[in-house]
Amino acid sequence: MWQRFSEHARKAVFYAQEEAQRFGVNHVSTEHLLLGLLRESDSVAVLVLDKLLVDVGALRAELERNIPDLKVPPPADMTLNAESKKVIDLAYREARDSNRNYLGTEHLLLGLVDFAEGLAGKTLAAFGVDIERARKAVVEVQVEDVPLVESPATEVR
């Protein structure tokens, strides 16, 4: 599964695991995925948020305000929870529907926006990000910044 992720997307998931550990949980939730995406400041996802005029710092602060900090020792084994797995499924669908042969940060962002039930989706919606505007911004960023398009190792099916 991970071989289809762009390098930026892999890093974002790794950062999401670090964010989950920082909040003392042993699973990656949608909010951790979004925090992980925001740490990759040169990713397509952040460029899309910039295009949508989202203040990334304010978005991060709002997310962090709404995540309970359990203050427990960092867990040894980190897994994706059911919501995050759904987001990744939605991200794969976005990649496939846009005829991309990889899963990039832009697809993870679209998956988070599309999964409106998660804290990340709700927070993005509060910042004015909806799925249609986000898809349009992804296309615009990919056209404007062709060298920045994240490339993969293998094809998404």
C-alpha cells in the first residue's frame, strides 16, 4: 500500500504518527493526518490550502485546541483508526478518479475534506474548505506548479 504514496505523502503519514504520539494516543486519527499534512510546508496539499486562502497556522492552532492531550507515555505501536483508514480509501479514489498513478498529499487532503465526520473534515469545513472547491484548487495547483506534482513509485489501481 505505502509504495503508491508519494514521498511527501509518506512523510505526512509519518508526521501524523508523531502528532498522535505527541497527544498520547496509539492510533492516528483524521486530525493527526491533517496535522501531518500541515508539517510538509512544500507539499501540494499546503499549496492547495494556500490557494483556498486558508491560514495554515490558524488551522493548526484550531485543530490542536480541539484534540484532547492524554499526557500518557508514547505508545509503542501506532495504527490508523477506522476513520483514517476511510480517509485513505477516499484518497485512493480521488487519485484514481483524477487519473494519477500515485497517492499524493493533495489526495490525502481531499480524503480528509470528503470525510466530513472526522475532526479534520469538520475543521476544514469551518475554514471554508469544501470538496468541490478543494478539487478545483488541486487541479489549478497541479497546472500552475507542474514540477511540484508529487510522483510515485507505482501505479494506483
